[in-house]
Amino acid sequence: MNTERIGQLRAMLAEEPGDLFIRYAIALELKRAGNMEQAIEDLFTILLEEPEHIASYYQLALMLADTGKTQQAIETCEAGAMRCLVTGDRKARAELLELKNTLTEDL
């Protein structure tokens, strides 16, 4: 586990508690360190607080799929794709729908 990197990010977050990018980066570091459940929980929290943080939908869906929660991953892709309609992010929407299709094929 890269605790040094996570520690650095948490120190940054203590200085800027509302910084979504730092919170997102911590979740990705947790994933790299193998702490998937905490990473998933952190991304869920980000999306509850800021549902337009589109990158979190994609990463959350990947993590859910990696932990065998394929149906939840598909639902996350769908929710993210809908949110992309609101934000106008066509590229992210296409990526989320492509991931959803891949996950659906795996069922």
C-alpha cells in the first residue's frame, strides 16, 4: 500500500476539505493499494455530494465490476450517462455507455 502517497493526499485534503479532485485522487490511490471497498465508499460519497462529478461514475463502475457487483456497475454507468445529458459531456457519456455494454455482455 502506498501509504505515503495517500498520506500526502490526506494532508492536502485537510488544507482543502472541499476539493473534489483530491478526494477523487485518494479513492484512486486506495484502489491501487487494493482497498477497493474504501475506494468504492469514497466515490459513492463524492457522487452523493456532487452528482455532476462525472469521472467518479466511470471509476466507481469499474471498481464495482472488479468486485463482482456487475449489476450495480451497470446501474452506475446508466446514472452517469444520464448525468452527462445534464452536463453536456458527450465523450464521457459515450465512454459510460460503452462500459455498460461491455458489462452487459459479461452477464
